[in-house]
Amino acid sequence: MSTDDKRIREFAYQIWESEGKPAGQEERHWEMARKLAEAEALAPSKPAKAAGKPAAVKADGIKPVAAKSTTAKAPPKSTAPKAKPA
């Protein structure tokens, strides 16, 4: 079995599982998996270890600083039981 066939089989299995393991959908799953494997093979490969995106720089050469959120957050709700009225 070629590497391509193994990848298609893996994709088909993942699709089958994600749909709740339905019976009678083998051909549709296999075709979807074949297309996914084909697209994956055509996609440019990513480097093994990405250094991340470089920081954006304005035209004046200064890196912008992310603004802090000014929206107020509600305090967490208490989990203590409420007192019953007498």
C-alpha cells in the first residue's frame, strides 16, 4: 500500500468517525478523503518549526503596541449557598 493510499484511508476513517460512523457511506467518504489527500499533496509544505509571524512595522519604522482592553468584566459569581429568609 502506498503512502498516498494510507493517507486516504486515514482521512476516510476520520470522516467516517466525525459523521458518527454511518453505514453505507464508504464511497462518499473515500472520495472526500481522496480529494483531501490530493489537496494536501498540492499544498506548499510548511517548515517544520515556524518562528512565528514577524511583528508589523508602521511606515515610520515603529512597531505598534497592542491596546489593552477597556471593557469591564463582571466579577465571578459566588458559589456559596444563599441564606433563606426567616
